[in-house]
Amino acid sequence: MQREAEQPLPAWANPSAIGFIALAVGIYSMVPIFCGWVAREAIIATLPWGIASLIALIIVTIVELRNRNPLAAFAFGAFGIIIAGTLTINTVKDFVWSMFTTQSAAPMMIEGATKVDAMAWLALAIAIIFVGFACGLRWKSFAIAVWIGDAGVWIITLVNFGVLSHAAAAVGGYFLLLLGTYFLYIGIAEFVNPVFKKTILPLGGPLFKRQIPPPKD
């Protein structure tokens, strides 16, 4: 008996609107800490927002992988799961340290943790440069916004390495705020434009054009 050919699974609905809004929420919740608008001790207030963003971004990344959209999956995974997850865990860490570490042990622990964070931020800053080129295949503004946000990541990296003062972290926070605002705009546009079946919020054209392979003889 001849086996029937396996049919590909139908794609699920596009989850990118949820993903971009979750990214914006996660970034917005951390910007007051980075920019120094509130005391560092208020970082625990970001925890529920970070957890909610993290859960949403994990689901969105899985759906994008199932829909065979690796660029979107990597973007939500790199920007969302890694950053939101790390910031969420660091929130718990900072809160626990402030509660249970002694004054003599805290400076040594904080110095070591800062160096670890600096190396992780460095790897992320380098990766985001190339992510920006990939984002440019979809929208020019997407690539520009990602590189603007990456400038903030580089500033935070240099602050953690001790190259820049902690006051410079506020500048990095403002760069991330611009990126979060753009993510919010994309998320709303990805929802509103399909609903009205016309361009209400324009996103522009690509920065780079994909090379179309020649037709096979």
C-alpha cells in the first residue's frame, strides 16, 4: 500500500504584533532603572512586567519557529528571551543581595557580577550589529532602530567594564527607550494594518533587497 505524502502543517497566525508589544513593555519597564528616574531599590517593581514579557516572548518565538520564520524567531529570542530573561533574573538577584548579603561581602560580589554582566552585554552588542542587517531585509526603519538600540547596549557594556561612568548608563537607557518606542509602533502597526486591510501606520520599504535566484531551466 502506497504511503500518502506527509502534508506540511498549516501555519499559525502571525504573532509578531504580540512579540513587538511585549518587547516594548519589557524595555519600558527597565528604562526608569537605567535612566536613573527611580532609585535602584525600585527594581523589584519591574519583576512582574519582566515575567509577563518573558512568557509572551517564549510563546511568540516558538510560534515563529513553527511557522519557519527564523529571522523573527531569532529577533524575539535574542532581544526578548535573553534580555528580558536576564533582566528578570537580575531583578531577583539584586533584591536578594540587598536583603541578605553583608556590607563587607556585597562590594566583592557586585564587582564580580558586573564583570560577568559586561561580558554578556558585549556578546549581545556584537550580535545585534548583524541582526540589524537582517532586519533591514524587512524594513529600513527596523534596521536603523535596532542599531540605535545597540548604541545603548554598547554604552551599558562600557559602563559595566568601568570604561564609562555610571552616569553614562542613563544615556544608554534613552537609546533603549527609542528602540522600545519603535517596537511599540511596529506592534501596533502589525495589528492595525491587517485589521483595516490597508496601511494605517506605514513601515516603509526594505534597506536591502534579497537576491532572487535565476529560474532553473
